[in-house]
Amino acid sequence: MSDQLMTSLLIALKIIPMIFAALFPVVNPIGTALILFGMTRGVDDQTWKSMSRKIAFYSFLFLTFFFFFGGYIVSVQPSHLANIR
């Protein structure tokens, strides 16, 4: 392995736990699992799996969107918010 690849892997290993720690409270998988369980009680397995996959997919899209565009959204300040300080 090249030194550059090894350095990149080490950086990734340091960053991934921080990303996980930052997203865990936002996504709240434990609380979400309990809500999903309560809302889908009595539903057949096929429907439950389908709903779970859709939820995971839409959550992924939501987080990906804000990963790429969140900085821009935060940097654009409407005029009535710019004077709040």
C-alpha cells in the first residue's frame, strides 16, 4: 500500500466515529424502531419489510441531501434573520 492510501484510511477511521456520533442523536434509531414497531403492529411481514426499506431509503436521501446542500442552506440568510443578533 502506498503511504497516501494508508494516510487516507487512517483519516477515514478517525472521522467515521465522529460522523456516527453526530448523526446518531439526529436519526435516533432506537426511538424510531419503537415508533415503527408500534405503528406496524399486526401488519404482515412483507408489508413491514417494504415499509422499513422505504423508510431507510427516504432517510438516506434526506441525510444525503443535507450533507451536500446543508452548508449552502445555512449560509443563505433571509434579510429578516440577518438582523437577529
